[in-house]
Amino acid sequence: MSNKPNLILITIDALRVDHLGFMGYDKGVSPNIDSLAKESIVFKNAFSVGPNTSYSFPSILTSTYPLDYQGPEEIKEPRALISEVFQKQGFITAAFHSNPYLSNYFGYDKGWDVFKDINFSIKSSVSGRFKKRFNKLLIFAFPKIFFWIAYLKYRINGPKNTRVRASLINQVAKNFILSLKKENKPFFVWIHYLDIHTPPSCYSEGKVCSYSELIGDCVSSAIRTNGNKGALKRFIRKNFKKYLSKTISLYDEEIKHLDKEIGSLLSFLKEQNIYQNSILCVTADHGDEFLEHGGVGHDTQLYNEVLAVPLLIKSEESVSASKVIEYKVSLIDLAPTLCDLARVGKDSAFKGKSLFNKREDLIFHQSASSKKESHHLNQRKVACQSSNWKYILDHGTKKEELYNLLADPGEKDNIIKSNPEILFEIRKKVEEFEKINKPVLWKNN
């Protein structure tokens, strides 16, 4: 038998850490994840590197920053996926998900013996492009008409949902794990759940779903990219507020549903005598914004409601009791940590370090200045934070933000003008970071 443990990495799309019971949420939506937390190392202040799937997963699976090398939407050398590392060390590797941004199209299929990219398709028809352009013209010219057309469409019909539910992901993953019973090798399984991102159950019983599903992606992005359109922004925000409590309630319902499926997976692992001697990690690629900074969902913003994520690691040693780690950590360090726990040497291209080593003072985040300019280096955002301070620089607009997180954890009061000494020091840190982590193959203008 192999002396190396199995590794199961569970990632959840768009899960806010402050909606989980072990982090103090009192709605009782995550009992199974909370139970796992009692047997795990809990990182109470974990953060993704980026605010959406494209910008967060390069750090999770390759331990590089999203703006490195080819940028966030292409995984190829010199990047190395953690699956390639484990495969070279004799692990049987398998991935199960349905997120198109994590497909083989973007290079995420390397290093997996089995890569189940379930129900993935790309649609780029002429009619689809025309419809998108028409919607954009309509929202800018007649936003009220657009809103109500979209409202009626989603209220009556719901969206054409292409997402795969956790129950199917679990079924495929369980069947695969059962097929390994006679193998004398450890396995590394990655499971990514998409249920919370755009929950299809919202449309049962005629319910209105979340903001972005209700009125379409182009409205959500309009908040970010057209801040100068004051009337439009105010109109959208006003209508979003009408559905805020209902949206949060539906969001919690989906967490509760997904938690049951995670509980089912954990029960299966225990029944098959896999749970006790396996490393199990649960995290998220990003959170979601509920109007904290005037927007919804997740796209290019670098505030902590989108960056803060859950991070639990159950190792062979931690199964008897939980341990809580308070210092801030970045998911760029996750892959090296999992390699260390599994007694596997990390790849030389990994930029992160083990989460259990001494932490750096600052952690860094990257994003595009806007979705429209996501492939230009001069249109990018960078942020860094310590236990006390948070700094955000938008290279596209030249805007700077500075927050005292102890006094202002919600990042509402930009004190950029009143703290010149702090600003000077943190600017130097960002300059050093961008010099060391300079993108080399992206478009420059």
C-alpha cells in the first residue's frame, strides 16, 4: 500500500465566508461544512487572489498570480497545475466540474487522468452576439423598459440554465472513487460545485432569483463600467434594493442545498473508509457582493466581500480536533500547502509557500480595471492588505483607495488623503510586488 494520503480538494463557486455557521452566521445553512470545520484547520482570514473564477483559479491550482505570463485565461508553461505535480508522483488524478472558465479550452485539463468537464459548451452564434448588442443599446437608451422586459422573462420562464447540480457531480465523483478500490495508488480528486453561482432552484414556485440572473449580465457589468452614467446607476441600484432580502434568502437556500450534497459526499467517504486517512480541503474561488459597494455579484472589484473565502483543511493529524488560524492568508499558498501535507514536492513554478510557514506582512490581489479592458496591462487593478490596512490601485483610472480595516472593516471610508506615511510605504510594497511579478506576454496597449 502507498504511504501517501489521498487528497480531495473541494472548491465552491461564489461562496461568501460570512454566510457559514462556523464563521458566525446564525441561519443554520451549513451544518455539514460546520461539522467538518470542527475536525479541520480553519483559516478564518483566507482570501482569494482575484474576484472571479478567471482571476482566482490560476492562484488556486498553479500558485501563480493571474496577471503572470499569459494572463488569467490561459494555463500553459511555465505555469504547472497541481494535478501535474501529483500525477508525476504516482497519484491517480481526477477532476469533476461544470464551470466553462475551468475547461480544457483554457488549459485546465492538464495532469488529470480523468477530466470530467460536465455539460460544457461555448455558444457564439451571430444571433447571440446581435442579441447581446441589442440589449446593451436598450439598457442605455431605455433602462426602465429593459428592466421590466428582463424581469418578465426571468419571472415567467427562468434562464436557460446550463449548470450541473452538485448531486450529479457527486454521483460521477463517487463512481470514480469506487472504481479505484483495487488500485494500489493514492488519488487526488478535485470537485468544483457551481450551484450557488446561479442557482436554478430559484425559479421554482415563480421566485425571483439573484440580481445578475434577474436582469442579465450586461446590467450587472453596467454598474461597474459606466459609473459616469449617474441616472442609469441610480436606477439599477434602486431596483436591486427591492430584491435584496429575497436574493440573500435564496442565496442561503442554495448554500443549504449544497451543504446537504457535501454532507452526502462526506458520508460516502466515511462509509468507504477513505475519510479518516485522507486530506480534505474545502474553499471557494471568491464571494459575492450584495450592494456593499454599489454593485452585485463579482467581476473586477477588489473589496473583501468578494475576496474573503472559507478555507478548511482536514489532514490526518487534525481529524481529532480543530485548530483556528487567525492571521491572513492567500490562496496562492494553497497548492504548496497541499503538496507539503501529501508529502509531495511542489513545482518550481509555484510562487506560494506553505500556509503553515511564517506569513508575509502583506497579501496581494489582482484584477482587470474593467471587463472591457481585461486583456491590457495598462488597464489593471492591484490591491494589498495587512491585518490593519487595505490599498487598491486602479492603473486604468489612476484611482487609489486606502482603508483602515480595524476602524473600517467594510472599506467604506477612503482615507487616501489623510495618511501620507502609510500610503508611501504601501505604494512601495505594491511597486516591488509588480516589479517582481511583472507580466511578460500580455498586451501592453
